[in-house]
Amino acid sequence: MVDDGDRPATAGDVHALALAMPHVTVYPGTERKPVYQVGGRSFVFFRNPRPDAVDPETGERYDDVIVLWVESEAEKEALVQDPRTPYFTTPHFAGHRSVLVRAGRLGELTRAELAEQVQDAWLARASKTRAAAWLRDHGR
């Protein structure tokens, strides 16, 4: 079996990784942009274009923004302030425990790095019982 964890991540990986987590349901969202939930709580979703996330050169709204929950504000700050990651935030998400990433920049992450972020997003939103069981089953 080939380990593809080192290859660049893709938007398709976001879907596959989110669906691979236990107890996941997909809320259809708008404009065919799915919202992945655990226990009725969103942990990853594909956002509609909004005026707070625009191309600085053209002013066009980004149409490929993905929202991933994080455990804490400190984790969010660490991710968005690290120049090695494609994560960002906007004033609209001030105080919201999530980071944003453009699908067009996912290739700056490896599939393994994206997997860890999706798993962490799920853990941030899953019930304590479900999170503890997943951590136990995965030796974490």
C-alpha cells in the first residue's frame, strides 16, 4: 500500500477526511457547499463567497474558502500567525474558534497535515465521550 500522506493536499481530501471521521453527517449547506457535522455541530464547511474574504488585488470575493474548527483561540492564533501555513482569518471570525483556508492553497499542506487539522476540527466539536473514544482507538 502506498502512503500518500506526503503529497500535496486537495479539496477532495477535505471531503474524504471529514467523511472518514466517525458519526459524521453532511448538512447540505448552500450552493452545493457541504457542511460536515458531528453530533449536529459543524466542524468543517465550505463557505459561500463573503465580502470579508477578498483578493487584495482584484477585490473579488474568494469562492473557495473552507472553515475548520480549532480547539482554542491560542491554536487559531498559532496557525494564522505561522507564515509557513496557508491559514488565515477575517474580522468576521474574531472570537470564533476556527481558521480559514482557501482550497486553492491546500497544496501548501501535505495530505497528512490536512488530515491532522480535520481530525483536530472533529475533536474540537465532538462530544467528550466520542472524542475520548476516538483518541483511545487511535493511540492519542
